[in-house]
Amino acid sequence: MTGDLIELFIWMWIIATVAFAPLGYFIYKYTQKNGQPFGETEPHGDSPSFVNELAESAIHFVKSKFSKK
């Protein structure tokens, strides 16, 4: 009976370690560089992007088609 309880405790410890490892890694990276988990990153929309320009042109196209009616 005691052996089963110890084995269950060990398995629960292993599962908890695997489950919370990503959270621990994120906290470690977040506290590394003054609250910037992934180094210097630019805010969204500051740099030109092919995808952003394509989306903007598609939105402009659709708006121009609807405004003509």
C-alpha cells in the first residue's frame, strides 16, 4: 500500500513538472531582459510588411467596389 502511494506521488510529480515547464520557461525568459521575453521586438504595424500591404490593398479594393454602388 505504501509503495503504491509513493509511486503515485512520483508519477504526479513527473506529470506536474512536464505540465508547468512551459510556464516556468516563459517566466525565466520574461525576467531575463528587463521584462522583454523575446528581446527587442517592434510593435505591430511599425514596419512595412508584404502581408499587411496585401491586406490593405484588398480592403481598399473591396471598399472601392462597395462605394461605387
